[in-house]
Amino acid sequence: MTNTECYGLLDGPGADTYRPPKRNGMANREGGDVGFGDTDWFTHDRFGMFIHWGLYALPARHEWVKNRERITDDDYQKYFDHFEPDLYDPASWARDAKAAGMKYAVITSKHHEGFCLWDSQLTDYKATNTPIGRDLLREWVEAFRSEGLKVGFYHSVIDWHHDQFPVDRVHPRRDDEVYREATRERDVAKYAEYLHGQTRELLTNYGKIDIMWFDFSYDEKGRDAWRSEELVKLVRELQPEIIINDRLDYPESADFVTPEQYQPRETPTRNGQKVVWEACQTLNGSWGYDRDNLDWKSPELLVKLLIDSVSKDGNVLLNVGPTGRGEFDPRARETLARIGEWTRVNGRSIYGAGPSEFTAPVDCRFTQRRDRLYLHVFSWPMVHIHLEGLAGRIDYAQFLHDASEVRCSESDPHVQPQNTTLPGAEGTVLLQLPIQKPDVLVPVIELFLK
């Protein structure tokens, strides 16, 4: 199959224009043809890369630097004038993502600062007008697709640069009373036309897009300001198989929910029903490149977040903030490589896996894929792990990373403790482990069920 056939591209002069495939069987929502996207691939793949990249990489003080430091457009202009990521090589980014075990990626087409990574025809505030002079988004899409990864766009519905976006409590000029008065006639409806127009560009000029990740709504602006019903309808019409997140203040249209920078205690629900979800997490507390932020999460912690999410039927979208030169920070690359070492040998417990009906022991997590149950050991025990309720269910056990056998036996409930003799327990299987923890971030024991 050719790329044209894969992505529904037109031949000839309009070769990058996306033609949606004919589609049947999409569930329609009451009162319209909004419908939900197909999340089957999403809940199978489990692990993706988030990329926040824009002008904020130059000050390198958090992606909200314009807001936090109340920077005016004039003072922020220097970052536009000096944006020249000459070391940008999206193919290397894609290789790092794939090697880490990630199956899809989402990049900021535009963050709240309003700067666009693509050659938008609706603004001059874009990468093609900076010293780099290139459509950075197109290069990214092509590179990640070439590595077999699905692609998505994060697109801010907020825009602090646009001349019709009203000044509100999250705007960088919120404390400037003179500026607020001078701009009080701004019309959010005119801004919404711009928002919809750019969304149309993104979803027609770059082939098949798998995820649309909008961000974000708040008390002053939401469904009405963004015209969310129309926006979602537009997205579904242009890309019928796309999945959309939950930040348009239009929860009934969302394909998945997005807990940010925290780990849910249990599978999230909406109206009492469990929903598809994806935890978005940073490497060091900032989304954009933040040179002096040293709160780097350890590879072990990040792997545990991934395992915990899958055990609760969720995904993880792990963020990298590239530098102003267009590279991943060496610390980020090292972390991704360590995670990749783990996913390479333990991926069977993640991809295509989900929660289990069995209750995991203390300091462990279960995931399950058909008749294989995966025990992830977060804290290495002294010799034994007790698996309650699994007597008569286990055919064989092994460490997943090297396929070495883990000896197991069923507990005799009639045995009494005495000196070195363990007490028995009804319905329990006893795993016998080495004293030394295997040299992997989180050991996984693969249990073959009868």
C-alpha cells in the first residue's frame, strides 16, 4: 500500500490535502452527527510522546513565561526574531520516541502564546516568517509517520497574540488597566472564526491526523466562546476517524479524558461510566523547555506511572520540551533511553494489555492480556510473593525480561507456621523469588493462566 492510499492524499498539485475515507458505523450522538472516534488503537498502544515547542523555548523559563512575567507583545517579539532552531531534526525525535516504546505522538501546533509551527495562511505569526523559515510541523508529521507512529496535534484554543482575543484573567496583560480599556472592544466571535479556520488548515493539509488535543477551557471562556459544537463537527467531518480530548467544555463530545500532572487513584468515570483516559505527564514539571528546572522524574518513577495507568485501563502521554536549537535536552534523551530499555523487554505487559479482575499484592500492579497475567513488582520483597485467589489458575510463571522460570507452588491451608515454615492460606499461590532484584527498572512476572 502506498502513502497516498494510507493517508487518503490527493494526487497532483493538492497532494497534501486530506480526503476523508468513506466511513460507516460511527455512533451518532443525540441531536446531531458528532459521533465518537475509534479508540481501539489508542487503548492498545498505551504510550505516546507529547511535545511542547514554541517561542517559549528561547527564554527557557516555562511555556507560560509570557503569562507569568506579564510580557507584552513588543517585549516578546525578540523571541520571534531570534527563533532559529538550526539543529532541528524531527527524524531523530521520532527515533527517540520509537526507541522509548512510544506508539504515537502529539505536538503543539500552537500554544497559548499564539505562535504557529506551520505555514498558516491566516496569520503572519508563524515559523515560516522567523529566521528558520520552514514549515516545522510538516517536517515533523512526515518524520513521525515514517517511523510508524500515529500523529496528533495539540492546539491551544487560547491565543495571547491574536488581536481579537479578549483580555481575561489568564491573559499576560490582565493587570494593565490602560491596555484592558484600550482593547475592551475585542470580539471573541471573530477570534473563534480564526480558531476554526486554523483547525481546518491543520486537518486538511497534513494527511490523516489521529488525535486532536485541544487546550483549554476555564470559567471565563468555554463552549460558547470556542463554538465547541461547531468546532467538533468540523473536526469530525474533516477527519472522521480522529479522536478528540475533553478540553472544549463539551464533555459529551470527548473520546478520552486527560488528567494532567497527577495519577488517578482509579479509572476515571463520567456519569458513573468508566471512560477512556490518558494521563499527561512531564519529565521535569514543565511542558516547554525549562533550562533551570531540576525536578526530573526518575525513569523508574515514569515506568511505574505507565504501569499504574495501564492497570487502570489508561494511557500515558509523556512530554518532552525541545530546546531553542531544536534538540531534545540530553537529560530527556537519557530518560527516554532508559524507559526504552524497559519497554523493549517488558512491552508485552503494556501494549494490548489492560486491567485485571484479580487483586494485586501490596506494592504490585497487575495488567492482563488475554490468558497472560502480568505482575509488576514495585517494591522487591524478601523471597516470596503471595497471590491470593489464583490457586489452580497458573500454568507457568517466568520473568518477562529474560524468560527465566519463577518457581511457584500452591499454599496448603492446613500448614501451621513453625520456625522457617510459612503458614498456609486457602486459594493462594506462592512465588519464590531471588534475593537480588533483577536489573530492570520494574521486574515483571508473566503468569500463564489455565
